[in-house]
Amino acid sequence: MPVISKSSASSASSRPSSTTPARPAAAGSGKGGGRGGVVHGAKKIVNKELGPFTRQISSMMTSGMSLVASLSALHDQAETPAFRVVLGELLASIEGGATFSDALARYPQIFDSLYVNMVRAGERSGEFAPTLKRLAMMMETSAKLKRKVKGAMTYPVVVMTMALSIAFGIITFVVPVFASMYADFGGKLPLPTQVLLSISNGIRGNILYIIPSAMVGIFLFRRWAKTPQGQWTIHAKLLKVPVFGVLTQKVAVARFTRLLSQMLRSGVPILEALELVAKATGNRVIEKAIMDARHSVEQGGTITSGLQDKECLPKLMIRMVEAGEKSGRLDEMLDNIADTYDDEVETMLAALTSLMEPLLMVFLGVVIGGIVVALFMPLFKMGQLVSNG
């Protein structure tokens, strides 16, 4: 087991200077961080640097470097100034006698409870470097899946936003020009054109009320969505949305089983592991189902008995968990479940991506094409309008 307290620093200091980098000066409460304070740019650090940092420190310690030497080397090459400050302070804490997990816990914006508890379990079990390696693999897998989901969703959102913006621009600025032209002709306009003109007049006449109301509505919705009741309602509705509900469920199940497997292998107690992974699923309904399973284990039952009859979870997953519990190889079974649902998510995303393009073309045709057709319909009957006038 690697030594991760002050004694580690002492042994590192006794090594030749060629293998032990000089200790960087720890920044106290400088820009970008403070001792246990708010870390500016924490989200960027988590997204870009935390995974590589975990992988690199695991590799260094596996090759025989001490924790102090590893942190010193990573401090020197940190790309983000704020993260460099944090690494310097972590190093100072460890040299002061703190354990690595206790030092990490002072920066919850970067190292969440799941990360800290896995590191702590690795310290206790004597498998510190292997635990960090499993943690790095878990983070990389999760980040890869997140990128795929985000990539699949970005394209349709951008296209729909552009289509609605163009439609709003046409209705607000172009339609009035045609409206004044048609008013000079006289005669009765086609129904689609009348509807379009009414919408345009309604928007232009109430624009000073529509925009503030929309902004207030968005603000109130976002506040409500952050409340427990709002999150529960949104997450419950999301699971029932066709296609996307199934995708959300599979992503959450893959994340839950992957995290639980790695935590159990790292030596985290089952009750603590279930509580931590429940919060990491990203869905309040599934989180409650997992917490019910935790309660079942706490009462002397099994995980399976707590997951039974949960509509938010696939029955196949529950049966596989039951098989893993009966065989005594739950961690392996959880990995198999995660691999299965990761593959299913990738298949669904590929199918959605290929299907999304024609659907978006239809959407554009209905919205933009419908407006254009309604706008120019009177021109097709120009002669009739003039004669009636």
C-alpha cells in the first residue's frame, strides 16, 4: 500500500533529486482557489483535467513513484492555473500529515463524494493505485457516454432553434410587408394567409409583453426545476417520453451498475456505495429506487428485493443483479450489465442520429415551408384579387 501521509513526504525527500521533483510552493488563497475554498473554473477542471489527472497519478504510483513525487510532477504540467493551485495545496496538506482522501475532500467542487470515498476505500484496502486506475477508467467511460449523448442531442436542438428563429423573423418582419401589399389589393385572402397575418399582428402588437413574459416564465421554470418536487416531476415525465425515456433509463442504469461495480471492487461498504451511486444516476426516480434497495440491504435483505416491482428499472437488469447476488459475483455481473446497456445506448444513439435527419427536414418543411406557402398563396390568385377589387 502506498504511503500517503507525512511519512510519504519524508521518504520522498530522502530520494535522489533526479527522481523527486522539488515541492511547488503551495498557493494559499490566491486566484483560482483557496485552502478548501471556492475553486474558480471547477467545472472546466472536472471536464478536462480530472480524468487525465487520475489516470496519470495511478500510472506514476504503479511504476513506483511516491504520492508526493507524483503530485509534484502533475503540478508542474497542469494546464489550468486554478488546478495548479489546488494541486499545490493538496501537496502541502499531504506533507502536513493529511491523507490523500482527506485532502481531496476539501475541494468538493472538483472531487465529489463518490471520488473521495473510492480513494478512501483504496487507502484502507491497500490497493490505492489499482483503485485510482479503476476510478480513471470509470470516469473515462462515463465521459465517453456523455459526449455521445450530448453530440446526438446537439444537432437537432441547433436545427430546431434556427428554424424557430427564422420563423419568428419572417413572421415579425416579412409578413407585415406582404400584409400591407395585400391590403391594397382588397378581396378575401386564403385562410392560411389570414391565420399567418393574425399571428404576425398578435406578435407585433404584444411584443413588449411576450418577451418579458417569456423571460419571467423561463426564470420561474428553472427555479422550480431545481426544487425537489420539480426535479421529481421532470424526471418522472422524462422516463415516459417515447424513445428518449428509454434512452434516459438505459444511460442511468449503465451509470449505476458501472459505479456500483467499481466501488464494491474498491472496498467501499455496500450501504455507502448504494447511497453514493444513487445520487450519481442523474434521475430522482431511479435514485429513489436505488435508495429503496439500500433500505432493503440495511434491513438484512438483498438488493434485488429492494429493486423488485420498480417500473423505472428494466426487469432484465433486476434479474441479472439477482443472479450476481446468488452466485457471489455481483461486481462482475454489474460490469456485464453496464457493458450491455452501454452497447444498447450506442445502438440507440446511432439509430436516432440516422433517423433525426429526415425528421428534421420534415420539421423544417412544415414550419418554414408552411409559412412561405401561406405567405405566397394570394399571389397565385393575384388576378382574381385584382378583379374583385
